[in-house]
Amino acid sequence: MPARCLFYYITDRKAFAADEPTRRRLLLEKIFEAARAGVDYIQLREKDLPVRDLESLAREAVRVIQEAGTPTTLLINSRTDVALAAGVAGVHLRSTDISPQEVKAIWSEAHVGTAAPGCPAARSAAAPVIGVSCHSPAEVAQAAANSASFAVFAPVFEKKDAKPAGLAQLREACQARIPVLALGGITLSNAPSCFEAGAAGVAAIRLFQENDVANVIRSLRRQWGVA
């Protein structure tokens, strides 16, 4: 088992039953809460937003994470262009997206003669953090071969209109050379079985968004065997 457990919050502002301005405010409050609680990664997964609105939201998310004063890493779902424009640390790729290697090439090209320190381009000039969605051990192995930072394996337990992969497949996927996080129906009661299968951590929407994040993380850390 790895030395520490990784926590990955995936956002869904539409789950907040409110008008759009209120949804946005509540989401930013949850992002701040998650960062303060010690979540390692937050994926801004607001796929329905127009690019301009997504970039604006990403900039605000960067700001609130900085206010939280923690090393939480923000990733943008699929949109490398938005991540670069907003000064975000990286992206989360779908299984059908471009490869991590292509993202790194785009990232490098964008920072040839990078702008002055402190601007968004300079803040994101380091090699990007790249997570990849995977649905089989073979896809995880491919993500590792393509130099992804980590893989998110799903669905382990549940997902609408998708057959669960199960713990045996998760265990096989975790043999890869990169960290593998478990996603799909993760709860406090079934998370330990993911850890026992070799997962480096857990990713979730509801587990983090619908609960007190600090309490969730304390419980998961106890299950992991870390104070």
C-alpha cells in the first residue's frame, strides 16, 4: 500500500438545486472547503459550460484554492486550452481524449518564451499534471506508458448505464507503474476494499460534494491507517 492516500474531488455544480449564480457560489465554497480539508486533486468537470464561462470559473477556483493555502491541484476536464488560459496545473483526460504526450507537447509549445512571473501562463509553465480516465487494466497500462501522472479507474462499484468493473479488475489495474484511484460508487463503507485492492486513493463526486469533506477525509485516513 502506498505511503499516503490520495483524494480526488470531481465537481458537479448542477447537483446544487439552485439558480446558476447560486450554484457557482456554492461550488466555489465547496472547492474552498475541499482544499482546506486536504483534498489532493479537484477536477473542474463542468462540461456544459461555454469556454468563456468555464475559464472564468477556473480562474475563480484557482483563487479560492490559493486562499485555502494548501497544495491542492486543480485540473480541468479535457480542455487543455482552458487550463493554460486560467493558469491551472493540468488536465483530466477522458479515455477517448488526446494522449498525455500530446498534452505535454501543447503545454510546452504554449510556454516557449513564457510570460512574466505571476501571470497565468507562467504559473502553469511547469510540466502539467495529467489524470486519465480508464475503464480496464489495459487502458491503465496504456496511460502509464503515455506518461500520465495517474489514472482514475471506473466504475468500480456503480455508474448509471455502465457495468461495474469490480475489485478484481481494480486490483489488476493497480499493478501499473502510476497511481490508480478508484471511482464509481465509492462510499466510506466500501473504500477500504479499494485500498486493499491496491488503489492509491479514491475519486468521487457525491462522497465529497454531499458531505463534510474534512470528516470524510479523516475517516478515509483512519481506514488507510494514517492518523
